[in-house]
Amino acid sequence: MPMPVEPAPKSCYWELTRRCQLGCLHCRSSSGPDVTDPDLEAAFRIADQLIAAKTRLVVLTGGEPTLFPHWERVAERLARGGCLVRLFTNGVGFTRGIFERALAAGVTQFAVSLDGPRFLHDRLRPSADADIPSTYDEAAAAIDAVARTEWKLRVVTQVNRLNADALDQTYEILLAMNVKRWQVHLCQMTGRARDHRDRLMSDPADLEKSSAC
Ligand code: SF4
């Protein structure tokens, strides 16, 4: 008689907020500066449901999750409840201080977005803030800060018509940054990406060329 197996989610991507400093062309959640965040009690209710479902990994994303005022409290609650917690950041303002606060809250994995070399990343991920002249430099600094530690880091690249040709160059950049895990996925034509569909939607033939690199 086979033992009954209780189904449990392997992972959950939780868009903690839609608040973000950037206005990426491909943003699937159309994130930006003006949003209303859920309150802490609402966030705790969701965290408790994920814990009760025995979710193995919760990826805190957004928007930029570190802009959610209670992100550490939520991370701490999930970690104490037995979930692995990954913080998925765009890297803007991701200082050593934020890194240490994340560790203290129980985050054990980190993911940072990088969409190619500087000129491409900055084109795809513009910031309206004059104090952030290059979002690539911000992401690179965040990657460097985590890659120097023993903590799990992955870099995530979404692929579209504008950056598909630069995948081999991106690979070399990540090698030089000592990145061990690289997650590549196709740009999803939802949210703001839909508004830029003509510029972003890859031609399948071009993708085949890129995958042959
Ligand atoms: S893709 Fe990520 S970093 Fe860019 S606007 Fe959307 S949430 Fe912000």
C-alpha cells in the first residue's frame, strides 16, 4: 500500500510590492513609484498560508521587494516557519547594510537582475532618478557584494529582441564577476512588455542563432 504523499508547493514567487525605482520596458508587473502596498497584517496572512502549505522556497520579488516597508518582517516570518527565503532585487541601492539586514532576517539566497552589458541593461532598465545614472552599475555592485560571500547567488536575465545577441557577452561578464548560477528566461509579453511588444518580442529564428552561441 503506497504511503499517501501530501502535495506541497516547491516554490512561490511572491510579488511583495509593485513599488519600484525603475521603469523597465519589459516589466511584467508594470511596477513603478506610485502604488499602495498591503499592510503588514495582510502580508503576514499570506506568509502564514505559504507556511501552512509547506512551501519549500519563497522568492520575495516585486516591484523591488526591499521597498516594501515590512520586507524584513515578512522574510523573518517565512524563515521561522520553515521556508527557504530568496530575495530577488534589481540591485539599486543594495548596500552592504541591506545585505546584512536580509541575512539577519533569515534570507539565505539572493537573485539580482542583469540583462546584458551596461548600454543594454541601462536601455532596458531606465531610472528616472538623476541620482541613478546607471542601473547596470547598481546591479553590478549588488552582484559583487554577494558574489564575494558564501551565500547562494543567481543572476537572472530576461531575453528579448534587444539583448538576445548579447548573451555570450553577458556570460563573459558574469564569469568575470564570479557568478556561478545564471537563470535565463524569455521576456514575457505581459504588463509593460505588452506596450513595447514590437521592440521586445524575439523572432524565433534569432533565438535559435543565440542558443547556438
Ligand atoms: S522589471 Fe523589476 S526592476 Fe524593472 S520595473 Fe519591473 S519590478 Fe522594477
